Amino acid sequence: MFLKIRRDTLIILLLAFILIVAGRTMTYMAYASSSADADGVAISGVIVKGNDIVPLVSIKNNIAQAGFRQGSYIKGDVLITTKREVPLSEAISNAEKFVKLTTIPGTKVTPIVAADVKVDVKTGIVTVNVIEDFSTIEVTNRSSGG
């Protein structure tokens, strides 16, 4: 059984196919010839794991203070921010210190006792694992109860 297709419909379908293939080929060639690696790998996001009480925003703000924020990028073993260039290992240790200083908003309580910061230098994703321990916090009641 043969389908009857008019000649002009066949030509239109053939031209559409050629245009799609040509467009895909040009897109691939533009991507393959781009020099995006010359600038390094941009910090694309921060993933926080293990927090229960401390808000994500507070932890992400402290990570940003260490240099892992939008506009920063990794070039080799160096984190380049808008203000300075820091060795990646130093930036990671600073981020771990800053995460441990994160407080619960409205208090001076710092429940994070350990932090592990890992940076994927190929994708620019920063992963932060935190451990909260409330047993080490000294809480005193300062209200005057009658």
C-alpha cells in the first residue's frame, strides 16, 4: 500500500528536515568551539544537607561570605571572586569555619558543630554537609519568674 503524497508536500517536508538538521549541527558546532573553559567554572549553586533547625538562608549567606556566590568561578585550584583570588583549599576551610558560626536567627545559639564543604570543580556545585548538636549548647534562663 502506497501513500499518495504530492510532490510539493514532499519538497516542503524535505526542506524542513534539512533546516532542522542544519540548525542542530550549527548549535553543536557553536557549543563545541566555545571557549567557556578559558574563564573557569562558575559557581552554579549551593546544596545544604543535614540541617534541621538552622535555616538554609543563613547557611547559604555564610557560604557566600567565604566566596562561593554568584559571579565567582573556579580556575584550576583558585577561587576567583569579584574582590580577590583565594586558593580553593583555603576558601573551603573558610567556608567550613563560617558555617560553624551560623546562628539560629534572633539568638546567639550556634548549633552546628561540624561542617564538610565539597566543591565539584567540573560543575561548580558546592555541597555542604552540616551536623547540628544541641547537647553542647549551654542554655540559661534569664527571665525573672515570680
